[in-house]
Amino acid sequence: MISITQATEQDLPLIRDIAYQTWPNTFGEILSPNQISYMLEMMYSLGSLNAQINEKKHVFLLAKDTDSDEYLGYVSYELDYTGQSLTKIHKIYLLPASQGKGVGRLLIDQVASIAIRNNNTRLGLNVNRYNKAIQFYERMGFLVVGKEDIDIGDGFLMEDFVMEKPLNP
């Protein structure tokens, strides 16, 4: 059985560990090793994760297999993103062995339920334009609504699709 719980500051090292395990698999064929290292440090240092929770008001949910007592992945989101009735999914990553087993769907469904309870009418996310997860998001009802090229410093660029999914209460 899969349980989903809200992460606390004590869980930040676990979130960082999952990111470090998933990113090479997710982005190894898309980004250079230098960009992966740069982005992991920028987004997943304990200081950065702490700021995401405490200053940016991101909420992290952890998925755990209660039978094996192993964590499988996480999602982070922000309600009312930029003052809109949009819940932004900032991150969703699953350990490679957990992919394709419905865990990502459970996490997104949980975020959607929370968004609806908070009167948000859409889910949104950014995804690298070459990420295989695009097909998963499309199956979940997300549509590409735009493109963004984001300069993240050190000469690196995030080349993303912007995707949204309407929510029905």
C-alpha cells in the first residue's frame, strides 16, 4: 500500500537523496553532467529546500510503500501560484524502480484534491521539452499551453513546455 504524507524539514535530506537518485536517470540523455550537477545543487541543497518550504511556501508530499517501508518519490506544489487560481507543481520525481506503478498518478491526484479544496481551478507544471514524462502528463489530462526558456545562471538554460490541467470539483 502507498501512503502519502506531508514532508517536514526533517525530511529534506530524504528529498535531496531521492533527487540525486532520480535526476541522472531522468535527465542523463537530455542535459550535460555539469548542468545536472549545477541544478541539483541550486534546487536541492538543504538551504534551498528549506527556503522553498519556509519562504516560497512550497509543500512537499512524500510517497511511501508501507509494506516495504521505503520512500518512492515526492511532489512539491504551491497553491494560488502568482495570485491565480492555479496550483503549480514545482517538482515530481519517483525512484526509477517506482515508475510506471501508479505512484505518480496518486501524487498528482492528491495535489489536485488539495487544489480543489482550496478553490484552485487548474494544475500547472513545467517540463523539459525532451523529457519522456510529457506523455505521462498528457495521459493525466495536462495540455501544453506554452513554452519557456529560463536562464538559470552559469550559462545554463531550462527549455520547458508549460502544461496545465483544468480541475473539476
